Amino acid sequence: MENERRNLKLSGAGIANGGFYNEVKLSGGCKINGDIDCNFMKTSGACNVKGNITSKQLLTSGSFSETGNIDTEIFKSSGSSKIDGNLKGDEVTISGSGSVYGDIKVSKLNISGGFKTDGKISGGEIKLSGGVKIEKDCECDKFFSKGSFNIGGTLNADEINITIYDYCSAEEIVGQNIDIRYSSDISSSIFHIIKDMLSSSSNSLTAQTIEGDNIYLEHTTAKIVRGNKITIGDNCNIDKIEYKDDLDITGNSKIGSKTQI
């Protein structure tokens, strides 16, 4: 019963079993063996859970590792987090360094710092900054990115807004409205100059195929760009463009063939 849930509090080198709890608070080098079902969970320090976590709110800081799945309404992680399973949540915020070895399913996802998942991401609104690697597909309603990302599969979203600060890549990019722009932030200009000296692929986006209704591209390399209304800005390298209504090439880009379909 809900009113029979007890609280669990561990500090230092504490060890406890899983179970049904109201509040779980862990600090120091704590370990939990077994599944946890709780209303609220907070960890700090080096904490490890071997089992699934079901909660309404999960807050982690320091070094957090989980061997199992997480199903929560709110998940906020700062520091270092490692989840050896799937992550499901309504609002998920991950800052610092993080990794998820399974799939991620969220309503809202905000990632900053260095992050990696071996699975796929699906959700409503996804915001990325820093360096993010997604091994499989990323599917959502709205996708916003500032920084660097690598998507091994398809990026599919109704609204895609990408600001390029570093190298970005995806196998395919599919959306209704796609806007990809190079960052002209003065504060990062020195960073850009150094990166350009080190690598010719810096500060650009690469994809095999980009397809959407309304497309605007800068600093993008692609084999095929296909859409209704397409605008090509500076520093693009595109082998083939297929457009239905309008094609506007305004920059110094290199374009192969152009076909109205």
C-alpha cells in the first residue's frame, strides 16, 4: 500500500536491498541490490544500483551507475551517470557526462556535455548541446542542437533546428522544416579558427540524404537533398538536389545536378 512505504537513507559505504519506498536518499559510496519502486530518489557521491528503478522523481549528482532500466517522470543527472539499460521519462535533463546502453524514450530531453547512447532516442522535444553520440535512430517532434552530434541512423523530426559549432553527422535527416546554420558567435570565433586549422571537416554537417518540405542549409555536405522549397547558403557541398517548388542558391556552395521534380 502507498501509505506503508518507508524511507531509505544511506550515507558512507552503505548497502541495502531494493523494495518499495517513499523517499530514497543515498550519499557517499552506496549500493542497492534489487529493484526499487519509490516516489522520490536522490543520490550524491559514488552510488550504484543493481536493479530496475521506478520513480516519480530521480535526482543524481556525482558518480551514478545503474544496472537495469529506469522509468521515471522526472530525471535530472549532473556529474557522471551510467545506465546499463533503457531510460524512460517525461522530463529528462542530463548534464556533465552520461551514457545509456539501451533505448531512450522521453517527452522532453535536454542534454548538455558529453553523452552517448548505444540505442535509439524517441521523444517529443529534444535539445542537445556539447558532444552527443547516438548509435541508432533519433525520432522526435522537435529537435534542437547546438554543438556537435553523431547519429548513426536517421534523424527524423517535424522541426529540426541545428546550429553548427563543431562537426555534426547523421546517416539521414528527414523532417518537415529543416534549418541548419553555421554558428557566427563571436565568442567562439577563435575556437572555430583553431578547429578549421586542425581539420577540414570541422564546423560542418555531413549526411547521406536530407529530405524535407522546407530546407535551409549552410556548411553542409550531402549526396542528395530533396524537398519542396530549398535554400542553399554558404559552404555547402551537395552532389544532387531534387526540388518541387523553389530552389534558391545564395552562397558560394558547390552543387552537382539540380532537378525539378
